[in-house]
Amino acid sequence: GGALPLQQDAQAYRERQDEVDPLKKQIALATIKFIKPNQTILIDSGTTCLQLAMHLPTHFNFTVVTLSPLVATKLMYHDNIELILVGGKIFKPAVMAMGATTNEMLRKIHFDSCFLGICALHPNKGLSINNLDEAETLSTIIEQSEQVVVLGSSLKLGKMSTYKVCDSNKLNLLVTDSSSENKILSLLKGKGVQIEICTNYA
């Protein structure tokens, strides 16, 4: 009794970005149906969100805002997307802009939906991450979003990192895989989080 969950270790994004992970692609593909025409959405950095950017719909118009130069590069020649790259100091391990300048620009934009990768998500402890500035930037994104969608495998659930981003009840939708523990998913549902389990979209 009283033992805290193990902290989720973060591996630098620059060390993972070239990995080909079929599960991350499946999670990304399961997320696409939640993107609608004429929306303004934000796509986070991270390998699963990069997969989402690589498989966005091509048959309708919408706006993508991102903090990630890598995500922006994938969308440069996407004819139906209006692309906004938010600036600021680049946090190199995550390859994303963050900090006061970034947050100020984010507060000027309203997002229909934001799509965030997961470092650690615990039903009672909330969404958390290993960098304070990144936590504050993600919190700003959530404040500006009508719908908060988080993407991550079962390995990220039931874990916690050092810096809290938000409580679980601030999240609207979790897209994850079928290996996720039913107890954790039930607790998240109790917090009002909709659960989408990905299947083999390959």
C-alpha cells in the first residue's frame, strides 16, 4: 500500500524518429477518423504523432498547427492542408518548440482538436512528462483545445513522469492498443475518457 507507480523513462525523440513501429502506425491510423473537414487541429511532436502526420486525409481541407519541424516537413506539399508552424526555442530531445514565446503564440489559436503523444498516463495521477517547459506548453495546448486526443501504446499507461500536464478528466479520447489493461481503461472511462482500441490497419 502507498507505493507509487514506476516513472516512465523517456528516450530522446531524435534516437527514435527513424524507428519503424507497426503499432504506432496502427494507433495513428485509428486516429484519422476523428479529424473532420475545416477543423483547426494541433499535432504534437513524437513518433506516433509523426505517423499521424504521414497518414492524414487528402480529400478535404483543414488546418494543422504543429510545434514540430519534422511534422511540418511531412505536410509541406499536402495541398489541402493550411500549415502553421509555431515558433520558439527548440527543445532538441523532442524536436519541438516550447517555452514562453511558443506558449504566447498558442494562446492566440483555438483548436477544434489537439493530438498529443503520451509519455505517461495514469488514471489518478493524470498525464505527465519528463520536462517542465514541455509540460507547460502541453498544458497551454490543452487549455486552447475543444477536444483533447492522446495517442499511446499500453506501455505508456499506468505510468507517471516527473511533471504533470493535466488531470485525466481533461482528456476526451485515448487511442491505444488491445494490450492495455482493462482495469486502467475502466478507471480512465470513469474519468470521462473515451477509449478507442486500434486494430490491424496495415
